[in-house]
Amino acid sequence: MSHRNQARSVRTRPLLETLEDRTCLSANVTLLNGNTVVISGSDGDLPNLLTITQNDASNELRIVCQRAPGSPASTWDGIYTYQSSAIKSIVVKTGVGDDQFYYNLVGDMVYAKSLNVDLGGGNNTAAFNMDGVHSSTGLPDNGQNAFFGVDPVPEGETTGVTATPVAQFGPANSVDTNGTANPQQSTFTEQTGVTATPVAQFGPATPVEMNGGANPQQQQFTEQTGVTATPVAQFGPATPVELIGPQPGPQIVTPPSTIKAKLNIVLQSGSGTDTVDAFFGNVATGARVSYQANLGAGDDSGSVTLGGTVAKGAYVSLSQDGGVGSDKLIFDGGESTVDAGATLAVFLNGGNKVVGNGLDKGDDNLVANYAGTLNGVMKVSVDGGAGNDVIDGSIIAGGNSTGYLNVSALGNAGNDTITLTVLSSAPSSHTAVFVDGGAGKDTVIVTGAAKPTVLNAETMNFTKK
């Protein structure tokens, strides 16, 4: 196990040295008990930009603390590298500020991790890329302000690298009749010391004569330059080729990573407008995944995407809570598969906390989509909380699904609109749908194989399908 730090200067990059503690980017990175990494900041610090990459194939856990784009140049950077097998827990507390946090999984996850991330108040951004497909750094494409990127050379300084001039002397001219290079090429050779190889241009090739010999123009070129001219046959204009634009090359699809160990993620964010996304791929037999994002006060956005197979015996719980404010929360299960003996539980909560003398009045937008194969158990629970909420759900278990599906949607206080499509190829007894509009004037629209249980809906529309 190693604990490394590296400081950045304008021209040189020192080697990493083993340290127990070092400060970087207004953040303190400490190793506790040999198995817990603690990254902490303090209120009022500059924005933190933290990236953690887990690569269990190389047994490496890499933590990069960077100055956020646009922050003062006096803020320095640091890199910490540990053996992934040794680190069980990671605790992050950045404090107040517009912080960015990114966790990237490269390849399969073999070593269990517990992540507890508190981003504090501010307009925070976080992404948990646990599918091996997505990856984030939070840096601009030009790599500026990146520890591992390229900063522009400050004005008035040099790089110490001699720039070799590249000669430009226009298109090559015809070779003189005596076979020597034209004057423009000769001047280039004298100035650079590089011999300019004459490029002969003598117009389009003339059709080869019927006897197969070179035409007179080609023979004359050979005599003048000493270079044998290979006859080029022309049989009239080429057949026009339809121009349909550039064609894409072979599509390379990166297979999703597989989580093979226990993974527990808890994220807490304070007051501010936050954006938090999470991506998951395959979950192996017997593995357990728990994800809980509490976005705090503010008009927040959160999403969870599942893009793989939850294998037999695996348990996956994916929860998002928007807290106080008008939030948008999304679950996208895509065409993922839940095998027999596996459980997938999804929770979306728009927020229902006490504010002053009443409840949160945020108008939330909650979306849940799934169109995969369900042979295990899937539970979807959506709660809008107080406010005029919009709940949209499309949960379709196709592909000869045989599993059990339980969907509940709660509007709670406010004038809510709840639209659900719940379909499954399994027997109807395997599917249960419950809707409660709560207090207020609520509209409920449901499409499904069997009529759901509906409470407190002033307008109800059911379509049997």
C-alpha cells in the first residue's frame, strides 16, 4: 500500500513521495486505520474538484484533488494512490462551496467499498460512474487547470523546446525541361538544408495507346527526368459516386462493468442547486448494491441509470430524495434484466420535510422508466411529497417476464398529476399497482392489464391493455 502526493510547478513535475498526510486544494486527505480514506475541507474554501478512480484489475485506487477551472493559480493540486484491496471506506466532506465530485469505476468491481460523501452547501455536482462506461473529470475539453492535462504557457515564458520550422512554398511546380527542381524549391533547399524532391506535374495522364506503349508525353518526361513514367490508363470519366456523407466506422460498444462485491453509497448535499447522477451496470450473483442520494434544499436534479443484469441472489436498492425545493428525479432502467432470485428496489421521493410552520411546497417532477426482462422481484415507489407534483412512470416487463412487479405512486399534499403505464408478460397476479393522490385535486391516468387500487383521485382514467 502506498500513500503518495505530488505537487505541480510550471515546468517540472516532482516524483511522488510516501506521506501520511498532505494538504491539497483546500482539502486534507488522511488514511485512517489502514483501510479508510478521509477527504475533508472547511467552510469558505475554494471550490473542490475531486476525482476518484477505482481500477481493481490493477488494484489501484487513485484520488485526484484539483483546482476547479477558473480558480486562482495559487491553488495547488495533489494525487494520492492506494491499493484498492486495502481501502474499505471513503469519507468525503468538502464543506461550503460549489464542489464537484466524481467516482469512476474502471473494469469490474472486486473489492467492496463504502462511500459516504457530504458536499455541504453550494451548487454541487456529483457523478458515480459505476458502470465502466461513463467517466467524468469535471474539466474542460482543453485540459486547462488539470493536474494531468496541459496548461497554456504563461505569457512571457518559454517551454525550452526548439520549434522546427515547417516550410510552406505552395503547390509543387512542374520540373524544368532539364530535370532540375524549380527555383522555388531550390531556394527552400538553400534555406533549410533539406533537399526538396521535385514533384512532377504534367497534367492529366493521356490514355495509353492501343499497343500498350507509353504516349509521347510520358516518354518525354522519362527522357528529361530519368524517371520511368508508369502509364496510367484512362477509359473515360469514372462513374459518379453518390455522396452520402462520411460513413461511420465500426461501432465499438463497451460492455458494462460488473459489481462483484458489496457497494454502499450515501451522498448528502446541503442547500443549493445540485446535480447528482449515478450509473450502474451488471450486478453479480450475491452482490449487494445500496445507493442513497439526499440532495437537500434547493431545486435539484438527480438521476440513476441501470444498464445491465441483476443476477440471481443479488440485491439492488436505488434511492433518491430531492429534499426541500422543486426537484427533478429520474430512474432509467432501460432494457436491464432482473434474474430470478434477484431483487431491484427503486425509490423516488420529491421531499416532504417541515419548513417553518408547514411542509415543503416544492413542485417536483418524478420519472421512472423500465423496459427490460423481469424474472425476479422489482419494487418501484414514487412519492411526490408536498407540492403540485408530476409523476410519470412507464414500467414494462417484457421478453417473456415471469417475475413479480409492485408499483406504488403517492401524490401527497398538492394538486398532483400521476400518469402510469404498468405492463408485464407475467400472470396478472404477479403485478400490483397502488396509487394515492393524497390531499388536493389530483388527476390519475393508468394504463395496464388490471385495474389498480386508487385512492384520493378527483379525476381517474384507466385504460386496460
